[in-house]
Amino acid sequence: MRRGGRASGVGSLVGGSLAGGSLGRGSLVAGVAALVVALAGCGAIPGSVTPVDEAEFTNELAIPPLAPSRVVDGTRVFSLTAQEGVTEFRPGVETRTWGYDGSYLGPTLRAERGERVAVEVTNDLGEPTSVHWHGMHLPAAMDGGPHQEVAPGATWRPTWEIDQPAATLWYHPHPHGKTEQHVYRGLAGMFLLDDDASRTAALPHTYGVDDVPVIVQDKILDSDGQLELKDDGSEPGTLGDVVMTNGTVGAYQEVTTERVRLRLLNGSTARTFQLGFEDRDMDLVATDGGLLDAPVRLDEVRLAPGERAEVVVKMKPGETTRLHSAEADLGNLVVPFAMGANDAFDVLELRAADELAPSPEPAWAASEHAAADELHEADVSMTRTFELDDSRINRRRMDMGRIDEVATVGSTEVWEVHSTVPMPHSFHVHDVQFRVLSIDGEAPPPELAGRKDTIYLEPGREYRLLMRFDDYADPDMPYMYHCHMLMHEDAGMMGQFVVVEPGQEAGTVPEHGAGTGTDGGAGTDGHEGHH
Ligand code: C2O
Ligand code: CU
Ligand code: CU
């Protein structure tokens, strides 16, 4: 869809965004100034392209194992332990990493709509962390944000009922001010949800065979082979020159069926990918919050940090192709090349066997819950505006003790979000899946028309997001909304909202120092008994 339509002339983009007039908000100048300082800091020179590793694709793609679980009194119980380890991204080079139940990334959790789940989260790291269930509709006290940090040695046991459509969600740490570091070191995993629609869909569904999780990340490995996170203010954070999928550098996946479904997750801290195949289109079947109404044929899909897309790719017997990331269209940026926009590289090789088992044309019926899940613009009772500049939302930085917004349980709202500075941001809201009503007053493109929880904000454009705050009123415990470029999040581009009963006032956020509040005993029980 975007083939051939990408702007690639750096000069014209610079001219366009400075002179175009669409970014005429107060902090544009400050934003550009900050950007220029940041660029000076990282030594980027106009026209330079971040070198991205040209790997040989000779390593079998690691497939995160499905997490074991047991059912206790009707609750499906998982456990996850955050731990230190060593990973060989390159043969013979030992890189110190973090992972869940292993040295890097974590197992894939999987549950069905209607099930009650619990996760025993143990922190074996030397510092507090947390585990946030990104994209999940659940009580704020179970959300795993900065108010649910788990102290070293402690176990936290959130529990909730899965009550949302089948989707590819994920989990990752969310400790106050340290999310970028924790995710970068390797803490992340997928959380797949199933329902009646996904169970009966004509879609590849054998995990790790024709239904493949693909967590795409970029890293810098320093001369000692250790993960390097830049702290020089480079925008929008660290852009790596080593690309990995599920922690495998130069990965290939054997394909044994005519179609393969890739569950793409941008698990990077800063880089936006533009994923597709040079030699074929693909069918986009799902975005962050679940299946689209119908498959959408496209050649590329842009994924900012935190976003997911499920695509189905068709293969011929014996052929090989590569998922790649093309030059990204990041919108109206002053220096897009410095943001990784010019980088193009291969991500994952698919190798088809000489004989392929048949797979059906992608198709599915609506879920029995579809009508109840549907969001209606006619129900909107509140419109809020969110302006993102270089490091703030509505000119404020995150304050753990301040509740920024109060929503009423069951109500439908429009959040009008826009970035006033020419730098990349991706906006994420906890607890809900939203629908994009419009972008600059126009209907969203088909790839942004489904359920979403994270969206890349092209600078200067206005995104109107429709969402409903079902269930779980709690006046004291906030959910987060923030930029998912994790350096920005840590710098304070985050706010807090509570969901209250009709007529109820916001309460007081519980006070706690980092890493306290969960000692594995009282904290655990306290959380579980909250709802
Ligand atoms: Cu994926 Cu608040 O984060
Ligand atoms: Cu989230
Ligand atoms: Cu941002």
C-alpha cells in the first residue's frame, strides 16, 4: 500500500516539516532545539545511516516455549521468574542478559476468554522490577505498572478474568524510571489470548510451526559483546545495529505449510520497523487488540515500539524469502534519517519445505461477544486532549502521586492525541483497546482500523481514539498512559488515570517506595484480595 509512496529525500523532509506549518505549536522550537542537541550528542551527521548488521541467516529461530500452567480451584496459574543469565547472541560471545525463566525473553503465556488466570511473579534480580500485561483489560492493582513493583526476592500474584477478544498481547517490566533498561536487557514475552472466533478461524494455528511468535528487537553489542544502552540523549533512544527475532540474530524458520502466520511484536525500546516482504504481499489479520473485521492485503506494516500485527504469508514449495524492515515512513520529522528511518535490513528468513501442507485462505466469523465489545461513538460522554512534546504530556511529567485523569466505569470517551514536536512517539493506554476514529479528520487506513492499544503518532497529526472503561473501578490505583519509546516513558512522558464509580471522586494513590509493598506474603495476599 505504501510501496513507492515513501519520501526518501532528506532535504525535502527537512524543508517540509519546518515550512509545512502543520506543527505550529508552542514547543516546536524547543523540540527542534532538543533534537539538535541530542543529535550533536550522538554524533549523527546528516545523511548518515545507522549500520545495521548484515547477518547470515543461518540460525534456527528460537521459539519461546509455551508457559506451563496448572488449574487450581478454577484458576489457571502460571509462574514467571525474572532472572539474570548469559546469552550467546553471537557464537562464543557471552552476553549478560535478563529473562523470565531463562536467560533472555520469556515463555509465551496463553489463556482463553472467560478463564481466570493468576501469575506468580518472582523477582530474582538484584533490584525491583514489575511485570505489566500490555494490552490486557484487568483491575489496576493487577496491571503490573510502577505501583506494583516487586522487591528482590519477593513474589507478586496478580489474578484476573480474561474478558476481551483473542489477541497477541505481551508482558514486560514497568518499574518507575527503569523500564527501558529492564526491557532492553531482555525482559519481555508474549501473552496470547484465544476465543470462539480465533478457535474456529481459518488461520494457521499450530504454535511454533505455522503460527509463529516473532519478537523483533534491535541492540548494540559493545566490543565486549555486552548490551549497550546509550544515555547520551540520542532520540528517540538507542537504535541498535544488531537485529534479532526472539533473541536469535540471523534467524530462519522452516515453513511446512502453504501459509504461515507471523505474530509480529515490536519489542524494541526506540526503533520503529516497517515490516514486509520485497517479493510478496501479506494478509494482515490482526492488530494489537485482536482480529480485524476481514484480512487486509498489504506489502508493509509499520510497527512502533509496543505495537503488534498478525500477518499471514503465502509460500511456494522450496522457496526462500525474508521478512525485512524497509525505510520507515515516520511522518513529518526534521531529521528522519537520524531516527533510523533510512535503515533497511532483513529480519527473518522463511525457508519453505519441498512439500507444503495445504492451508486455507484466511477467514473467520465474528465472535459471539462482538456486539458487546463494539465501541460506539454515539456513547461518548467525554473528550480529553493529550499533547505530547519532547518529554511531557500536557506539559507535565509523570508524578507517581498525581492522578491526571478520572474516568467513570462503563463510560465511552474520545482521547484526542497529538505530538507537537517533530520526533517519534508511540502512544499507549493501559486497560483498554481503542479504535482510531480519525487521523486529521480522516478515516484511518485499514491497518489502523482494528482494535489498538498503542499507536505511532506522526508529528503534527491529530489522532482521535475511541475507548470505553469497562469494569474495575478503583479510585486509588491508577492505570498509565504513556509514550512507548521507553526512554521517553522513563523521562516522564507518562500520566495516570483512575476509573471510578459514577459520582465517585478520585482517591489517593497509595504511597510506597520503589520495591516495597510486596514482601511475598502480605503484599501478595493484599493484591489478590483487592477485588
Ligand atoms: Cu507496554 Cu505501560 O506499557
Ligand atoms: Cu501497557
Ligand atoms: Cu516518545
